[in-house]
Amino acid sequence: MTSEIQSKEEGVREALRSVIDPEIGMNVMELGLIRDIDIQEERAHITMIMTTPFCPYAPAMIKATRKATQEAIDQPATVDMGTEQWDFSMMEDPSALDWGMYS
């Protein structure tokens, strides 16, 4: 990975911290919903998942993810839904369980 692409990827990861799951109140990076970031010369491609299969906020979160990515790197981006099922171990800090957020 070139340093330019690595720098762009870091910028995307930081920008995605502004995309909040409105139901949980945590960002997509904290929740581990971003499963892959693929930055090419002409475009970026994000693969993400939701915390539940039928998340009512999925369309808005996908749109916000695409917008944050495009703004971070100033190039087109696509976002696809992965098929992986989310679980608490994917979180950056699974100790959120200790806060009583989830039962």
C-alpha cells in the first residue's frame, strides 16, 4: 500500500467517526460496522454491515458513510452491505457491554 493510499485510508477512517448509528448513539467505527476500505486511484469502495439485519436506519447510514468517504478523499465512493453478521466482539471497545447498554 502506498503512503498516499494509506494516508487516504486513515482520513476515511477518521471521517467515518462522524457517522453515528442513531439507534445506538455510537459511530460506525466504534461499532466495527466498517468491514473493508478499498481505496483505488479513481475511487473508494467501503464494505459495511449493520448491527441487525433489518436495521431501519441502514439507508441513511449507507448514504452518510458514502458522503463522509467522498468528502474525506475528494473522489467517488461506493458502499456495499456485507453479509457478515455483527456481534459485540467487532466493537473497538467491547467493554460497552459493561455500561449496561446491551443486555
